[in-house]
Amino acid sequence: MLNLDRDVVVVGAGPSGLTAARELKKAGLSVAVLEARDRVGGRTWTETVDGAMLEIGGQWVSPDQTVLLDLLDELGLKTYSRYRDGESIYIGADGSPLRYTGDSFPVDAATAVEMDKLIALLDGLAAEIGPTEPWAHPKARELDTISFHHWLRAHSNNEEACKNIGLFIAGGMLTKPAHAFSALQAILMAASAGSFTHLTDEDFILDKRVIGGMQQVSLLQAQELGDDVVLNSPVRTINWEPAASGDASNYRVSVVSERATVNARFVIMAVPPNLYSRVSFNPPLPRRQHQMHQHQSLGLVIKVHAVYSTPFWREDGLSGTGFGAGSLVQEVYDNTNHGDSRGTLVGFISDEKADAVFELSAEDRKRVVLESLAGFLGDKALEPEVYYESDWGSEEWTRGAYASSYDLGGLHRYGKDQHAPVGPIYWSSSDLAAEGYQHVDGAIRMGRLTAARICEVARVPAPA
């Protein structure tokens, strides 16, 4: 059992926690990072499976993610563009695949008009409300007490248009049914990316990947921190009390994990909100925190990886990109690694569809998933050399994907308190970000913000 004395203890060695620890160490404060898993990276994880390098977790970089891009440059990591040459595939309401080019789905004229109308409405609301304090806007309660599903249908009676627009946030981002979260939560998702239009443009939101994998962002930061990172060490208890002098910069904290007890002045909880309850707090968290955490939950998505001897779809003039709101696999992309002669597809199965296929045997699930991929790209998709399903819902220290969101009515009710520290305890994860919400960029932003807040209280200059 390690016994450590530090200024700050960070719970969670994902991008947010490691960024916070690195910034605090730059400021001259001592840190310890306690991680439950046997690896760093949190919801980023680059792994070799049956000889194929797969991005099991988060992977993409978009042009607006400037904080992530700056850190990649600082760490010496390079990016490459996602393959997008050729035609894409759209599977519409009748189940037939249609080839198309450009930014717009090949729908009939009436559906196109309705989709454009909904996108314009969402772009306007995202610009008006913004990502920083959506709960404070005069329309917050109105928009937070109607589900995104019903909001869409209140503004359009075209079901194909509503399903297509719903796909980008429900299946594509929050990974929950559109009836399970509010229009305000959807607007926050759009505002966090700059606009709803950005979410509909896969060439923007899924622009680049990191050569060698996104997990390197955590691996390289952890390497700098060295022995200050303790793995296989889930935190069980956080005890704290104010210092005898009453000085808010000198709390007395004891964080007890399976491998270490850390005595510190501050704690950063750099894990998603659904895991806060895995820790016993003494004294207990305030009632407001207890209630708020029960209204935040992660979604569910299966990320499917299929590796082939060649990227056969390119020979047929296809980009590998496909969308189908009614398909089992709702999105598919060419996910071929940099410099790899093989071809890799990645597909996503979200929320209730994920529930349904998890009721099947592994063999039957693989069969129906590959059949869905073949619906986009032809029968060659039925025979991959490597097949793997990223199932974050079964990960003990995650329990869902991609990130947490509020239930209906929760965002305007509790959002203003989600960053509020409790004594020496601060909260930091991509789930709480404004810009970059749900993304590695947001995790880094939150890590830096949290470190700066602690530096201010501790009366030390934050890193420039």
C-alpha cells in the first residue's frame, strides 16, 4: 500500500485527468493520479486485435478542436485525413441503397426542404443559446421539457426528415433514443460543435485521425508524470475536512484507493458523472449533487470494426461512408489506418438497436451486423478478416458511451451546478465541457480549466 503526500490527487487517468495533472505539475504543485484500470486513456483506447490496430474508443479530430490540435502538436503527434473519395450510400425509408455525392442525402424534394428547415432552426437556436450556459437562457425550460423526438415533429410532419435529423444527435452523438433527452440537450450538443450543420457534415466532425492512435494523448502525458500515475487503483473513499486555520487553500483530504492512500489539499474527479457514486464521500456530498448525479447517464453504442484484405469499396468508386436511420448499422465509415494496405470499416449501432442485438448470441449478432454493412457496401462486407465490437457498456469503469447527458428536464434544472466544487473536490471530464462536449478536445479543455481554478485557490500562477 502506497502512502503519498501531494497537493492534488486526480481520480481518473483519461485525457481530462492527465491534462489537469500535467498543468498542475507545471504550476509547481505536486500530484498523484489514481486510475482504476490497468491502463491510461479512459474512453480512448488504441489496441491491436488479431493483428489489426483498432481505435476501440474516441478517435476523430475536427478543425474546431483547437485545444486538442495544439496538444497534439505539443506532443509531437501527427494527423491524417479520413478517406472520403468517391460516392456515399444512403438507405432511405424504402430500404434501398442510393449512391450520392455532396453534403445532402438523396431524398425527395419535400423531405429535403423539411431537413433544411430543421437544420436552420437548430443552427439558429445553437447560435442563440450557445454551449456555455444553456440552462440560463430564457427558452431553457421550454426546450428542456420537450423531448427532441417531439420537438422535431412539432416543427415538421415529414417523418423521414425527422428521423434523418434525429440520427445526427440521437444515434450519432448522445446514443440515446430521441425521446429520452430534451431539445435543449440536443441544442447543447450542436452548440458545442459550433453549429448543428457541423454535426451533419461528416467531413468536418470526422475530419482527421491521429497517426498511431488517439490514446497516445494520454500515454505521452502519463509518461511525463511517471510514478505519479498509479494504475489498478480504484478509489473507494474520499475523506476531507477544512484546515484548522479555515484557509480554503489548505483542506485536509485523504483519498483511499486499492493501492494507495493519498493525503492532499484538493481532489479532481476526472471520471464521468455516472461513476461518482462508486466513491464514498465523507462528509457526504450535498443533496443537490446527489440529485443531479441521478439525472445524468451515459448512452449505449456498439462500435463495430471490420478489417478486410483490401478496401474493396474503393474499387467500386465508394468512399465507405453510409447513413441509414432505419438500418441496424446507422453509420459506416472507411476507418483504414494510415499506411495500411488493408481496409477497415467502422460502423455504429446505437441505443434501442444496440439493446436488441445484445439479446442475440455473439455469432448471430456478428451475422446481422455484417449483413447490415453489406446493405451499404455489398456482399464483400460479409467476410472480414478481423471483426471486433467495442462494447463500452460492459466496461466496469465506464458503463456506457460516448458520454453522459441529462434526462428530460435535467439540464435546465441542474446544469448550473455541475461545475460547482464541493469543498476541495472539483469535477472534470468531457461530459461537463461546453466547447468540445463529449470529445477529447472537451476533456482537455476541462482539465486545463480545472487546473487553473485550483491554481487560483491555491494562490499559485497557472501555466501560461
